Amino acid sequence: MRNALASWKAPQHRDGLALVLSSAVTSGIGLLYWVVAARLFDPETVGVNSTMTSTLTLLGSAAQLNLGNALLRFVPTVGNSARSLVVKCYAVSIAAACLTGAVFALGSELWAPELLDTVGRGPLFAFFVLATPVWSIWVMQDYALTAIKRATLVPVKNLVFAVMKIVLLPVGAVLAMFTAISVSWAVSTAVLVVVVSVWLWRALPAHGAATADNAEAFQARTIVGFVSADWAGTLFSLSVNFGLPLLVLARLGADAAATFGVAWAIAFALYLVSNGMGQSLLAHVSADPEGLEAAYRGMVRKALTLIVPSVIIIVPGAGLILSIFGEHYAETGTMLLTLSALSAIPNVVSLATVNAARVRQRRIIQFGVPAMIAVFVIPLSWILMPIMGLTGVGVALLVGQSAVAAVILITRWLRPRRSSGGPSGPAPVLDPAMADVATSPIPIVTGGLPAYGMPPSPGVGEPPAPDARGDVSSSISAATQPIIRPPRSRRE
């Protein structure tokens, strides 16, 4: 037991646990925030403000263009250029967020007419143009803190944010502000964004100096290529994580959508465990990719250590858990919650593989794994819902996640045997021929800009045999194999 607890003190696992804790804090105190809001304001006010804050988080998260993952990948490796990189990512995200917020507000007559009528065009425009870039930076700051190995500050930041929002609610109620809930959200975010930005401005040079000896030069085109593939894959992930509720509403109606929303919120908390552990893997291994295989296995093991006991509790207790929300939820969502919780187990393998691919900049895997999951889950859900109801969505989630995880595990198992020509052999060095396939451009995302890949390191591997193949399965395995690099020259 003592050794098991001590293993969590390793920096990668410690930071991963901090990010998991941050998600728990955000969810738990976030629920309290809405309970207080419901006590202080009438249902119409709560409903409108809830829509505004939900839209704000969606727009702000989308507008950061996955530059957060770029920070995780490149800040640990660029030495004294770290602060410059963060500032440039901030600037791009702020510009994209301002544009996104303005487009939403100006077009609200088309896609949010009730919101426009209730809030008014001027206040709505001001809120989204000002608050969207603030929230976008807020999201990126979690990645920046993790990238400089200070993920333990993320739950502290989110705890202060959650408490500050609650404190500001009574102030808005006293002032009889209709948008008090949204304003409390935006003001709390802005205050902490300023505080954390000042802290990062001072901390980044120290991080850069500490990592300068092993720093690597980076080019804008490298980051553009990385982000384009990552963003494309994220679109598929979002289509599953946030698109399924819309699919259920269209296919089964509002009552079923309500049940799905509650059950999926519980199951998705397990998915966030893998997400946090994966972010920590990316931040800690990017500067030392030779340790990728050990980090990959460690991430899978630690994520399963947290998820499997939770699943063991949720599966037999699904009906009892849902009965807290009402008898209707327990009657219609027990099997859905059971299957959705089980699907979080194979998802560990998928997210570990995607984050390993981010370390190695294997863009076809960054894009391909989320795409495969979505191709399984969404059509299968649509087909099964008329036959099995909400249980069909749970079946689709479990089948889709399990199928993709099985492909990954099989290719990882076969790759060393195929490369060595026998049942055993050492883990292979990445075949340089794989670089063209694994870093191929994705035109639909880059809009004509090639997704450039990093050239293979000089002196690594030998020219491929004439029948060497660069297929997707080989890329999956290569994405999680250890990298062997020549020694870097020490910078003066």
C-alpha cells in the first residue's frame, strides 16, 4: 500500500491527479453555484443566464483552436522561447475568440432569437465580444500551467474561481441585475485571468532558463501542422461528447434527452480522468520522448486505478444513483449509465494513444483515433435507438470505444513481431518512411496550408526495405514506441 501511494508522487502522475482533482472541484462546486443561483433568482433568469454561460464556455473553448495542446507539446521543449510562444498563442486565441463572439452575437437573431429578445442586442454583443476571449485564455492557462510542471496550481485556480462566482451572486441579486449570473461568471474569470497571466509572465523565463540546455528550435509551420490535425480530431471528439445529446433529442424526444443528459454527465466524469492523465503525460514526456513507452504504460495503469473502482461502484448501483434525480431517470437510464461507465475503460487506451501521438507529432493518429470512435458511435447510436432506446446509445459507446482500443492494442502487440520477423524482439525504432504517412496534411482543416511534419532525426534507422509499408496500424504502434535520438549538442 505504501509503495502504491508513493508511486503517485512521480511528477507525471502527481500532475495528472491534480488535473483530475481540478475537474472534480469544478463539477462539485459548480453544482452548488447553480443551487445558490436557483435560490436567488427566478427560473426564467436562471434559464437565460445558464444558456449564456454554456454558450460562452463552448465558444471560448472552441476559439482557443487547440492551442492549449500545442502549449503542452512545445513549451517544455523550446527553452527561452517559452514565454514568446505562450504570448503568440494568446494573441491568436484572443483574435479568434473576439471574432467568434462577435459572429455569434450579430447572428443571434438567427440561432438565438429568444436570447436576443430577452437580453437585448447591445448587452448581448458586449458580453460575448468581451467575455469570449477572456474565457479562451482561461482555458489555455490550465494547459500553460501544466506545461511548466505546475499543474498542482490548476485545482487551486479553479477552486478560487468557483468560490468567487458564488460570492458575487448575492451582489447581483441585491442590485437586481437580470444578467447577474453571467456577469459573476465573466468577472470572476477576468480577475483570475489577470492574476494567473501576471504569474505566468514571471514564471516562464525561469522555466525557459531551466530547460534551455536541451531546447529545440520550433517553426510556426510545425505548430500549424500540429494544431490542424489536433483540431480535426477534436471536432470528432466533440461530436461524440456533445453531439450525442442532440442526436438523442432528435431521435427519441425531450424526455429521453433529459435522462441521457444526467447519465452521460456521470459517465463523462470518468472520461475526464483519462483526459487529465493524458495532458500530464504530454507535458512531461515532450522534452524527454525517450521515456514515452514507460510514460504511456504508467498513464494507462494509473488511469485504470482510478476508473475501474468507480465503474465497479457505478455498474451495480446505476439505478440507485439515477433514482436520486427521480424515478423516471432510474427506469429509463440504468442500462445506459452502466454501459457508458464501462466504455470509459477502453477510452483510457484511446486517449493514451492520442497523447503519445501528440508527443511524436503523428498527426494521422491525432486525427484518426477520434475519427474512428465517432464513425463507430454516432451511426450505431442512430441505428440502435429506435430498436433499443437509450440502451442503444450505451451499446454504441461501449462497442465503439472497445473496437478502437482493440485495434490499438493488437497493432501494438503485432508491430514488434512483424518488424523482428519472429515472436519476440526489441521494440523497433520508428521507420523514417513512416514520417510521410504519419504527418500527412489534412486539407479540410488547414484550408490549403500543408500540415508540415518534423523531419526524421539524422542517423535514426536505416532506409526501408522495398516492401516496407506505412499503414495506419503501423502508425498507431509507432506513436507509442520509444524514440531513440542522437545526443543533443549543448547550447552555449
